[in-house]
Amino acid sequence: MFNFAIDVRHLVSDHPTGKAIYTKRLLDHLLKESKVYAFTTSRDIKIKDKNLNIKKYSKLLFHIQSAFLILKNKLTFFASESYITPLIISILGGKSVVVVHDLISFKTSSHKFFPTLVERICLPILARFKSNTFLFSTNSQLEDFKKTFNPKSKNLHVFFPGSSEFKKRKYKKNHKYITFNATFLERKNQIVLLKAFNHIKDQVNKKLVLVGKFTYPYITEIQKYIQDNNLQDQVILEDYVSDLELKTIISNTAILVNPSKIEGFGLQILEALENKVPCLISEIPVFKEVFKNACLYFDKEDHIELSDKILFLNNNLELQKQLEHNADSIIKNYSFKKTYLKFKALLKKI
């Protein structure tokens, strides 16, 4: 049995982020063989399990109360969302397993103010403690972390996120969409996909579907471009949709396009490949490392290249079959069960 604690505040959302999905899948495996302390605020948590010991704290004192309970019970803390609690624990002599999904706060000025502030203050200090263990989604992220912070800890490990292990529901397919599902942020780069689609809208015979949390002011730029170019009938723009609605959209997608400038992994790409959807993605180091020859790539700044490759992939069935074949070997690398077994072995050592 592990003496283990985890922050589950971000698991209460009806529309979980990639970080939340990562945490939830890890927690599901942990609860099968161990009791786990789970820290949350006053909001209801939807996870119910006999091995889950839920501690609800106020928002104001959350990090301090969590840290003191961890230290009192000599727990190992798993941090996949906020760096504040593990920093307090580290200063007071405890140890944490810290997931670094990305270094976006250090690479872009358009990230949210408070998360950027927290990460820029906490992460460099956390890297100075030898007692901490750091997990990364890719080798690219690990190397970036080492170059940025020169950490004292030698416990740096790559733990790939895993795909869903549940049996996939079969949908009647009608490949009528070009799709990108992600929060509307400047680094997600939806605007370059819109420009590419506008360039070929009369040639591709598909609708463009952009789905994700609306954030301002970027969503205003997206909406204005659609209106200025009379794309209202050809672009479906949606705020959050249900999991069922999203799965239906993906099952009816001809091509999934991800034009992101910065990413930690790309879980949506992996899930699209599992559903045999060909993917056209930006040529950034993380994507190249994870997806190798299972996807077609393009320059994230070049909407003309993207438009050409959308047409090329859409009209080339032989290439689609080759990418599907290549994806079969890639997908096998990302079973979350394998990730958990590796994680369990790590816990025994720290």
C-alpha cells in the first residue's frame, strides 16, 4: 500500500483538460490497489471509491492545509496541476512527484496571468530540491526542462500519457468534417487553420469544425475572421460539447488538424488515430517525437502549405491507409496501464 496523496480539484469539471484526464486515469489505477488521500475544495467531487479518502479544504487555505496533512502523515504528494502545494511541501522537508506537462508559461506571453505567475515563481524553486521527482510527457519536455532549470534532482522520468482503455463505441461514419478540438488560445493557432480552410473552401467539400472552450480576446478574433470572410455556413464553431457529441464529431471527421505552436503531448491526436482518423499536425518537436510517421506535418506558420496538404491528404486514399498502418505501431506505445505499472515501480523507490 502506498502512502499517497493527490490534488483532484481539476477533476470536478464537466470538460476536463488533458492534465485532468492524465490524473484521472492514474488515480483509477491507484485506487485498485491502494488507499489514496484526495484533496479538493468545497465543490462536489464525482469520484467515489472505498479507497479514496477525500479531504475538503477552503480555497484560501487549500495549499497550506494539504501540505501539513501530507507532512503529518508522511505522504508522497502527486502534483499534476498546481505547483504551489509541492513547493510548500519541499520547503518544509517533504517530497513530491511533480508532473511537468509543458513549459508554456516560459515560452509565450499570451498564457493566462495567474498560472504563468505561479509557474514562473514555483517551478524554478522546485527544481532546486533533490527530494522531488519530476515526470514529463515526452523526452523533448524533459530535455527542455533540464536546459531551462539545470535541476538538482536526478529523478527525472518520462511517463507518456495513455489513451482510453475502454471499448470504443462504433459510430456510423460520414467523413464530412475537418476538425480541431481545443481551447481557443493563441498558441493553439486556430486562426492559421481558418485561413487555410478559407483558401480551399470551394475545393474540399467539407465543413470545418472548431470546438473548445471560448477564451477572450482570441475567440473574438476567430469570430471576426469567420464573419469577414462569409464562412458562417462552412465553419461550425462550438463552445464546450458533451463527450458523446465530441465522439460523434470525431467519428465523422475526414481529417483532424492540429496547428498548435506549443504542446505538452497531443492526447486528442492519439485518440483520433485510434479512431482511424488521418491527422495533419504542426511540425513541432513534441509532435514529431510522439507521432513519428503516423501523421502528416506542416509548418505551423504557413497557412498555404496547410491548405495544400489538407487537399493532398483528403484526395489521397493511399496515403491515408499508409498513415493508418503507421499509427498501429505508434498507438501500442501509449497504453496507460503500462504507464501506471512504470509509475508504481517508481513509487516503491521514492
